[in-house]
Amino acid sequence: MLRAARPVTWRQMIKYPSLSQKLIYSNYCCYYLENGLVTADGTKVLIVAEYDKFVNFIPIKFKPIFEVNTITGLRYVELQRLHDHEEWYYTERNQIILPKEAQRKVKQKLVKRTIDKLPATFPYIFKAFVEGRRPPERTTGLRT
């Protein structure tokens, strides 16, 4: 059960550097609880140690899928289509350009969607993603 949170201001982050190390600076209000940072909508933000614990429990065969999905923020269906179409990733620009057929959303109005500012290590992660197994269908779960 979460306790009542108090908002953290910029002044507090400057005054208490140990507190600011656990915070993610953003435009929306963040709350700092005894168990870590929680956003206004109730999402818990993991610190590095918590994230590392979480990633260590992911099976090795699914790590490239998880890493690409986490870095890019793609919808799962788009991630599956990206696995089938590696030509959508442009190595020389280090960006992913999804054409309209990759998105297939009913409300989609963009001709293409671009994912920029990928980390310098992304080409290696993407290579492992493409050479690895295809992301499983949502109905099968992660048992395969």
C-alpha cells in the first residue's frame, strides 16, 4: 500500500543532491515516496539497481526483444513487424522509420513515424534482435 506522497520541487532537488539522484526530471509532477519515485498517475520509476534486478530475471532468449522495445517505445505489434522488416532501420542515420503499413492504427494520420536519438550501441542490439527469434504472438505469452 502506498503512503501519501509529497511533491518534490526543483529547490529540494538542488538542496538535497541524494534525493535528486533518484528523480527523473520531467515536465509533470513527481512524488517521492519511501519506496522510490512515483509519477502523478501512479507509475513507479525504477532506480538503476531495481531495473538491473528486473532485467536479470528476463530469459536470455527474450533480452534483445525487451531491450529494443524499451529503447524504441514501439507498440508490440510494430515490434513484431520491425523484426520482419529490418530495412526500416537505417544504420547510417541510426534511426527507425516506420512506414504507414507498419503502424496500421485506425486513427493513424501520419505517413511515417520516425524514432530518433537511439543510443550508439543500438546497432549491436538491433543485430541481436533481428538474428534472434521473432517476438511471440500475444496469445502465446512468453512460454515459447
